[in-house]
Amino acid sequence: MSVIFLIIILAIIILAHEFGHFIVAKKSGMRVDEFGFGFPPKLFGFKMGETLYTLNAIPFGGFVKIPGEDGGEQVAGENHGRTFAEKSMKKRMAVIVAGVIFNIILAWFLISFGLMIGSPMSKSAASDAAAVKNAKVTIIGVAKDSPAEEAGLKVGDKLIAFISVEELQNFAAVSAGKEVEIRYERGKEVGALALTPRVNPPEGEGAIGIAMDEIGTLKLAPHKAVIEGAKTVYNLTIAIIGGLYYFILDVWA
């Protein structure tokens, strides 16, 4: 099921990306010979207007075929001036960047829609922590050879006896060296296990050896969801650009 879900997500991302190239090329007056999802061999296709729309056997990819992409093709007659190479630099650049822009728009739509219907969100990541409802202390990391790992706690477990990270940290500190019971929720399972918080834990691990956050559901009104979605996409875009920038600097250093 997870593989099928991944293929569907990739298909949506690819379609959005290629549709960006396609629609901007069309609006720029370029001739588009083929809009293909996936890579050949071709399974089937149909022609609408001057464009052939195809579905291909290998779903991990897609393409838009525009005459003149290699810079050498000239078209005579009524299609003269409609190749990629014959268009202005401004229009060619618009077609090139359109794929990425449409992926950004897709991300904005999906994040905003998710916030409208309710999405998992940590209080620490939310711009308005009070808007996160039904938050529970949730394990987001387990240190190796820690009391938590030895007891069987796992990433994703919700520690249902505590209302905040601070409360659990204080409990672990005053219980150091003593065996305590920790109640957890794992999916539909509710259980309890025993562990002993460490008196002198390794630096950065804490007495129990877990990283945790308060994770609940963030559900916003449509206008707020759209704004929050835009902020999230902006921050992600800046982070990606920054990461690529420093990666290039490291490569050329």
C-alpha cells in the first residue's frame, strides 16, 4: 500500500511539473507536439488539436515535447516562429521555470487543504500553539541503549499520562534512579512499561533518552489555512534554496 501511495504522490508531482511547462509553452505561442506522462514504451495516447497526449509504461517521469528545444529545428508555413528556439529569451525562461513554480503552487494547495481539514502539527512548529488541539506528548526520537530503548518505547508513541514535555522532564528528574511506570498509546494499542530514569545521563539525551514534542491537530479556517500554507511553502522554499547554495559552495570549495 505504501508503494502504491508513493507512486500516486510522485505521479501528481510529475503531472503538476510537466503541466507547468505545457501550459506556459501553449500560452507563449509555442507548438507542443506531445505531453507525455511516464517514459516509453507508450501504452496509449490520443490527439487533441495539435498535441498528442500519451500514457507511458514507466511512471517515474514525464515530458513535454516542444520543437526547437535543441536549438536547431526551424518550422515553415503557419507554424513558423512557434518553436522553442524562435521565441524570446523571456518566454523560454518562463517555460523552463514554470515546472518548479507549478510544484510550489501544488505544495501550497495541498498544505492549505490539509490545514483546512486538520493536519498533525507540533506546538513548537505552529505559529499559534493555542490553535493546535488535542496535543499529546509524542516521542520523536529514541537514544541508543537508553532506558527508553531498553524498555521498548518507540518513535511515534504518545505518553498519555503527561500533558506537556516539561511535566515529563520534571517527572523523570525527580524519579532518577527509581523504577517508574510509563503509560503509552501506540496506534490503537494502549499499554504500560517500566523503566528507570538515569541519574547521570549522557549530555543531550535526558534521563529517559527520548526526544519529544507536543503533537496534535491543527485545523484552520480557509482564509487562515491559505495564509499559513503560503508561509510554510515560503519557508520550505527558502530552506531548499539555502541548502542548494551551501551545497554548491561546498562542491566548489
